Amino acid sequence: MTNVRDISEKNAAASQETSAATEEQLATMEEVSSSAGSLAKLAEELQKVVSLFKL
């Protein structure tokens, strides 16, 4: 019975670690997505300003 309990505890701990890593990855992906949106807006603004200087 001790082996089953030990295995169950190890599996629970591994599941918690996996869950925490997944949450961290999700937060990072949301940050990357937000940064990409900001970069796209900056690129659009830059394109508008640069178009004023056509030769």
C-alpha cells in the first residue's frame, strides 16, 4: 500500500508542476500576443509617417 500511496503522491506533485508550467506558458503567450499587437500598431504608425517623405 505504501508504494501505491508514494506513486499517487508523486503523480499529484507532477500534475501540479505541469499545471503551474502550463499557466506560466499561457501568461507568457498572452504577453507575447500583446507585444505583437503593440508592435503592429507602431509599424502602422511608422508606415503612415514614412509615406509623407516619398520622393
